[in-house]
Amino acid sequence: MFRIILAIFIIVPAIEISVLIALGHFVGGWTTFGLILLSGFLGAYFAKREGRKVLEYARFEWSQGQLPAQQLLDGICIFLGGILLITPGFITDIFGFLLVFPYTRPIFKVMLLALIQRQISKGNIHWINRR
């Protein structure tokens, strides 16, 4: 797992820099800079808005005596999407927007749930139920 994370931290910035340089040559440096700022501000706005919606619905479910499991997965997706959106670069922005928007988020929720279940079955995540 460490090797995969290390590869991601090396490969993704290299790809992002290549895309930024290519886009800078195509549309100009200041336009590229403006697009980076615009995507960052829009991303922060959407992440904050979606995060508030999910938090309100989770509070509602909690007040009804239900466990807000789906909202927790939504919250994780929005948090990761927000991090990707404030990271400069267009590829990370694409994945960030996909994680934040409610129409594409279910795809990632399924993958996240499968990852969590796999880690639990391997014994990497322990569940302690105290009553």
C-alpha cells in the first residue's frame, strides 16, 4: 500500500505539471492561472455547500434514532473531493468535482464501501462495539 501511495505522490504531480505547462502554452499563462484560482474557489464553495447538506441530513437521521452510515460515506467523499479541489491542477480538480457532486458521488461511495469492507475482512480495521 505504501508503494502505491508513494507512486501516486510522484506520478500525479508530474502529470499535473505537464498538463499545466501544455495548457499554459495553449491558452496563456495568466488564463491558466485564472482557471486554477477559479476552480479552487468554486471547488471550495461546492464542497462547503454539499458538506452542509450532508451534515444536516446526518443530524436529522441521528435525531430519528438511525445511524447515518450513507451520510458518513458522503462526508468522506466530500472531504476527499475538497482536498483534491484545493490542490492546484486540473486532473485533481476533475476527480474532486466528481467526488463532491451528488450525481457522481454514489460511484465513489460504492468503491469506498468495498475498500472498507475489504480492509475489515483482512483484519486491518477493527470494530469495537461498547455498550
